[in-house]
Amino acid sequence: MSLPPFEPTTGRLPPGEHSATWEEVVDRFGWNRRRLLDGLAEALALLADAGCTRVWINGSFVTAKEEPGDFDVVWDPTDADLDRLDAIFFDFADGRRTQKERFGGELLPNVVERASGLVFAEFFQNERDTGLKGIVVIDPRRIEQ
């Protein structure tokens, strides 16, 4: 697994799902995102504890942007024990404010986004300005902090 270079004109990953290890995410995106990495690691650990096997990481966090403000994560509910999952993963009130405060980003289950009819993992690969973009996929159970 190796993450491809950013596209020079957009600063985004090339279109598609790009599998990565946690170490690759830290190496590639962690140089100026320590606070976001820490929050992301906490969220992914909670998802892993509930049995989640796949997450998609999106947003300015996985771009060449110098100082991303947050991250966007979609998590696969298929194998997760939803009863073991922290209630914050189902708190979408006020623009997911509590998630942003605790983790530094937003986390959504991979369900259908109403307006587009796409599941969020597909919806997040569409960019209104540049068309399709890449998204990072990892297994949260394989994170070592």
C-alpha cells in the first residue's frame, strides 16, 4: 500500500479509494496535523472496539492544504456492534458539534446521503469544483498509537 502523490492542480489525491495503513496516514498527513491526528486516532479506536473494519478519511485533512481545519470520516456499520459504539457517533445535532469538539472532525456511518442517493463513501469522492477526488481507506483495527 502506498498513497499516490497529490494532483498538482488541485492538491487532492487522484480519484478513487486509496488503501493505507495508519502509519502511512501519519507519515503523509501528520506533519502539521497532530491535534487532528490525535482526535482521529481516538475516534478510530472507539470504532475498532465496536468491531468496525473499514473507514474512509476525507476532507482537507487528506489534501496538500497547509492547515486543514478538520477531517471527515465515513465508517462502515456492517460489522460494527452498534450497541457498543459510543453515542457520539450518532449525535448529528448542530452540525455534529460534539464530534468536532471531541475529535476535531465529523464521523458519519456509510449510509445513503439523501440528496444524491449515494452512500457517503461515494458521495465524499465527488467535489463540486474539481469533479472526482481520492479518499483514504483504512482498517481502524490496525492502528497502533
